[in-house]
Amino acid sequence: MTLVEARLNDTRKAALEAFDKAAHALPEVEQAHMIASNYNYLLRCAARTSPPIGKCWAR
């Protein structure tokens, strides 16, 4: 399990909804939480090996 902080360049409603939909479509993402902080989303990612987690970060 890895927690990933995601910071978006565009925080308008449409962009947030698009990111949320895309994050939930990734099989590695177990949870996605919108957060009021230095970043916009906290993702909880899980995979059997570390390369899939790296792919999650790169997306």
C-alpha cells in the first residue's frame, strides 16, 4: 500500500471530476480523497509489486 499526493493545475469543478473519474478507473487505486491542503487528492494505491505502483504515480 502506498499513499500518493496529487496536485492538479486546474481545480475547477470539471477538472476535479475528471481526475476523480480517471483515478477510480485505475485498478491500483483503492481510494481517492479530495483534500484541502498543499495537494488536491490523496490516493491509496496497492499492487503486488512495485512497478505497478510506479505506473500509478506516473499517471
